[in-house]
Amino acid sequence: MEENSRPLDTLNAARNKTVMVDLKNGYRYVGKLKAFDIHINVVLSDADEHHNGDVKRKLGNVFIRGDTITIISPA
């Protein structure tokens, strides 16, 4: 697999794949990465909201502001 040199390249490689997005407030969202921008604002589809290890609710499409994100990881 080709090694990506920039964070946006890595995000682009994860497009349409399932990712986990951890937020500063302790919530986690798991869904398919549909879109992102240079501010790391992201759009997920088929997203679930997790808190304290439990699924709290199923949200479908969700927009997450980049300055609230601590980690984006493959699920």
C-alpha cells in the first residue's frame, strides 16, 4: 500500500470507508466518511453516536465540525 504523505491524503483514502471520529466532549461517531474539507469538517453517513462505550442513537447523515475532533481512525 502506498504511504500517504499528508493528512488530507490519508482522509481521501478513507473516503466511503467506515471511520471512528472521537470528539473533545467524549462522544464517538462511527459511520462512512462521505466528505471533508481543509478544516477537517467531516460528513458521515449511516452514523451511530457512542458515549461511554454504548451506542446512544443512530443518526444517519451527520456533519461534524473539525475543531471538535480529536481523532479520526479506521473502524
